[in-house]
Amino acid sequence: MDPLILLPDLFPEHERPFPLALGTNVFGWTVGAPTALAILDEFTADGGTVIDTADVYSVWLPGNSGGESETIIGRWLARPGNRDRVILSTKVGQHPDAPGLTRDSIRRGVEASLRRLRTDRIDLYFAHFDDDETPLDETVAALSELVDEGKIRYPAASNYTGRRLRQALAIADSEHLHPFAAVQSAYNLVRRADFETDVAPIVDHFGLAVLPHSSLASGFLTGKYRDEGARGDSPRGGRAMSYLTPENTEVLDAMTVIAERHRVSPAAVAIAWLASRQNVVGALASARSTTQLETLLDAARIDLSQAELEELSRVSDRPAA
């Protein structure tokens, strides 16, 4: 089933969605406001539409309280004409002032996000992580209320298992509520099995839109972490190196050949492959500079052949653990 059937006002039915969805977890953390605003300008000028954030970004940085990313994006959205150019996605459930997915937390979370973002509506509002301490029907009903009130356009689910996603959709159907319309799951060329075996069958059956996160496997798919000497001292480097196996190096080799053929970065190939997958409406990735963003935007400028897509799928096919 085509996900555009569910979201025709966000993703026009006969238009190919822009392959890159801009992740902004780095805004207010490793990226200051001036650079972040320049990144947003370049992303949208190049045709990008989906901007994704969360109320919790970036509470982990000493001195931050959460919402820093939303606040920066709000400055950009306040400029004339910008709000109507983009599909705005944010998340609820992890902010210290609105933890979990109770009705009260969701309502406090959405009001705070709307204030920080300087907008009257959020296009895709994600439950950031499943909350097994809150009844699922309470969460689904609370998000549905926000649709009826015009504060969000579509509720969505991030990091849900297939089982819980199916349960949430069943609740919405039985109670005549607005269902989850999109999902975010970890999905990339070296991490396929969990999504494809657990979540994808439900996504395909119900026609949900997919915004994969971890699209570059913590940077591993940029090709910068091919050997132990590339680890560095950063947490990102350590996470990327966790993917360094002979099988995944084979994936990098195939990506590099294709990238060189198209004169783009391996990261652009990784995003373009994801964008070709069933129901994907944008692969999430973040950039710390406009220069780094340009390498990701190349995903929109290349047209991978069917043979290239099949080669990437073949070399990255791994059974579930």
C-alpha cells in the first residue's frame, strides 16, 4: 500500500518525496544557532521539506534544559513564508518536564513544543519511545485529541516494536480515533533485519509512512570508519566502530564503487538506497555544517539504477540475529 494515500496533504501522491529528512538533534548541542539557521536555509533551498526534532534535544548537554533544537527551529520558522515550506516533525515523551506518554504529559509537551517552535500546528507528532507504564489506549486517545484540536496533523510512533504498533492501530480503529500515520525506526544498510522482519510488514499492510533514523549507522556509512585507527575519542566514533565487521566492510566497498561512479559521497548513496525502499518518505540524517549537508543533499541529485539498488540490497542482506 502506498503511504502517500494516508498523507496526501504532506506528500503529494504523484511526486517523489525528497530523499533526505533533516535531523536536528545536533542543533543547540554541537551546532550553534547561526550555523543551524544556515543549514535550514540551504536544506529548504535545495528542495528539502521534512525537518525533524524532539522536545528533549539537547537536554544531555550541561547547561541545557531540553527544547534547544526546537527553539532554534522556531527562530527560522518565524521568518516570513518559512512555516508553509516545510513538514515539521517533533516528538514527545522524553523531556524532563513532560516525561512518558500519559495524557497530561502529551498535552504539556505539545504546548511547550508549539511555543518553542513558534507555530500553531505540528505536522507529524511522534511518541518518541514506547511507554509501557502508560495504557496504550490513553496515549492513542490523547494524540487523537490533538488532531481534533488542530494542534497536530498526524500522530506517529518512534521506536515502537511491531507488536505494539499493531496494538496501537487496533485501538485507534476500534475507538474511531486518529491512528498513527508514520513511524521512525532504526534502519540502514547495515541494520536491516529488525525493521524489515518486525515493523515493515505492519507498515506495508496499513500504508504508514516511514522516516528511518540512524540512516548512516552513527557515521559508519560515511566510509570514515573503515579501520580501528579511525575510532577517535568521540562517542560517535565508538558507535560507528561497533559496525566494523567483514560483512559490513563489504557493504562499504559496494557503496564506495557506486559513489565513485556517481561522483558523490558514500553517505549520499546510503540515503538514496533508503529513499528507494517501500513507504520511505525521507531518510533522517543530521549535518554539523553546510559543507557536510551538501554531501547529504547529493542523494537528491543521483538516480541509482535498478542494478545498483539490487547490488546494495544483496550485499547488505543479513538474517535476523
